[in-house]
Amino acid sequence: MEILGLTLPLLVLFVSFGFMVGVLFGFFGMGGSFLITPTLLILGYPASVAIGSGLAFYFGTSVIAVIKHYDVGQVDYKLGAILFVVLSIGIELGSRLVFGLEALGIAELVTGIAYIVLLAGIGLLFLRRAYNLEDDDDDEADEDASDDIPPIGQKIQSYNVPPMISLTSGGRASVWTISGAGGGVGLVSGLIGVGGGFIRMPAIHYLIGTPLTAAVGTSLFAGLFSGAFGTFTYGMSGSVDLTV
């Protein structure tokens, strides 16, 4: 028995998995595409279809998140617009790389390795940040919004390479820094099929130097449109399974 082109056990699996990802999204604000793509790869879907479908899933969930952050004013629209442009360029390059790797028969291997390296790196980065915050607990009462910017972000902000833009959350950032961070994140998003929130938000926070709350909202705003672009890019080559 098939429903929407899926066998009943597979349909139950996808519905259950989607519910679990929805719960995670509600509690932690994660889009869930970093879980969707590996799962589709494990189930035997081609890398391009797994990646394209993961981006489509992220686009759907990010709409809700952007509305929530808009209501509390945690979105830097100027920064988000620039990020959208460079993210889209990176996603286009990443998608072309995937199709090239698929032709060589190594797309699944490269995607799997990239996931392991990225998740381990991001996890270590946040563990280090949490450890440093514990050491500074005694001074927490004296911190203002600018103190939420990590040292590496403050260091990068100190290099005034024009053109510069003023950030809504305070401070200024070089367009070159924004372009480098956004383009790199877009390339990874297009390569491994994630909305990029778990790498885009740390990039905005640590490299561009935006306070954490603004980094989350701006990341979701930029990801909404770049996710739509990525879905379109993969969809044009038939690599988005809307049933999934």
C-alpha cells in the first residue's frame, strides 16, 4: 500500500520524524535540516535529493521562526539583506559542487565527512564559549549588550576595512567580513543541504560580532530567503522531493 508515493512504514517514519523535529524546533529554535539530510542519505536517497529536500524543509520551518523574532525586534535587516546575497552565491557554488561529486560517485562520502567535521567543530566552539562564560559569572551584572560580542568578534570589528556598515545592534562591520562569512556558510549549506542555522548563527556572532540574540534573529531572516533560493536551485534540477 502506498500513500503519496510512499509505503505505509516509510510514511509513518517520516511523520514521526517530522513530529520529533517539530518538537526540537519548538524547544530550541532549530530548523531541523541538519537532521533531515543525513536521515534521507541513510534511507538511500541520492545526495542531491537529500540536500535539496533538506533545504526545502528548512525554508518551511524558518517562516514561523522569523515571524517570532520580528515581533521582538531581534532582526538586523540591513545585515540580513547582505547575507542573503552572498549566501545565495555560496549555495549556488555548493550545489554545483554536489552535482560534480555525484558524477564522480563520492557525493555521499564527502557530505557525511563534512557533517561530522562541522558538528564536532561547532560543538567544541560552543563548549568553549560556555566554559568562558562560567569563568566570567562574577562580572555578569556589569555587562551591557556590547559585552555579549565574543573577543574574536571584537577583534575582527577593530579592523575597519571599507566599505563599513552600521549594525542595528550596535557597532560596525566590514562588508568584506560579512561577504566572507556569508559566502562560506552558503557554500557549506549548498554542499551538505542544511539551512545553515547551526553554522550561520555562530558565524554572525563570532565573526561579524553581532550580539547573540540579534545573531539568532538575523540568521533566521537571511536563512529564510537563502533557503528559498537553495530549494529553487535544487528543484530546477529535480532534486527536491516535496512528498518527503
